[in-house]
Amino acid sequence: MNTAVPDRAKFHHMKDGTLEDWTIIGAEVQAFSKTLYQRIIDHLLLLEGDCGGFPVDRLTHCLQTATLAHKDGKDEEYVVCALLHDIGDTLGPANHADIAAVLLQPYVSEENYWMVKRPVLVRLPARKTERCTQRNEQKANKRTHPKTGPPRRSGP
Ligand SMILES: [Fe+2]
């Protein structure tokens, strides 16, 4: 097990930062950036079970949207934008498109940034009711029965 404490800058005011301080900070920023993909995936998965009144949860909707984009022959960047277009919903339900657009902006074209910022332009797939209902029940059961797990379903 690695118990080493990472180096840290020593200054208390930015104006007092030395080359050594900024070298430490720069190295930490680079290392942290390499795991961004995992934080994006983790945050995307937070959309599971969040239906917001819609027939399917937002994770399913994002997967459906990305799948449609892929089937339409869109390039990888477009498909990723379709996949992540609602990722901001958990933190900013009133302006989730802005959150997704800001996250993607450094990595995508101006055209795709513009598209994500205007969510009505992202093609919406057909939705199914049953899947979302089942996921919500499973999540509720996990919260209610954290040690024993969800009760078995009876019947069809
Ligand atoms: Fe959406």
C-alpha cells in the first residue's frame, strides 16, 4: 500500500509561489487530468434511475441518443456529445445543457459545443416505460434493504 503523502506547494499566497511550488502543482494537475475519463463515466452513471417523470431514466436516454447518433453514421466526437449531453442533470436540472457544454467545450468542435448547449437539437429516441420503473424499484429496494439486497420479484 502506498502511504506516501504527495508533495504540496508551500506558499500561503499565490504571489509567493516558487518554481518548485508550481512544478509540484503542474505535476498534480497532469496526473489528475489523466483520470478525467473515469470521473466522467462515474458521473454519467449517476443518471441511472433518474427518470424525472420520463418513461426511461436519463442514463438510458443518453445511451439511446448516442446509439442513434452512431447508427446515423455520426463521427466519434458527435457520438460522445450525444452520450454526455445530459450529464449535468444531477447538479443543474435548470441548466444541465450548459454544464454538459462547458465540460465538453475544450475537447470538441465549436459546432458540437453549440449543439450540446441547445438540447432540443439533440435527437430524442423513442422511450420505453417498463425499464425505468424497474430501475427505480431496484434503487429504492437497495436503499430500503442495503444489507439484504432487493427482495425477489414475484410473478411476471
Ligand atoms: Fe436529453
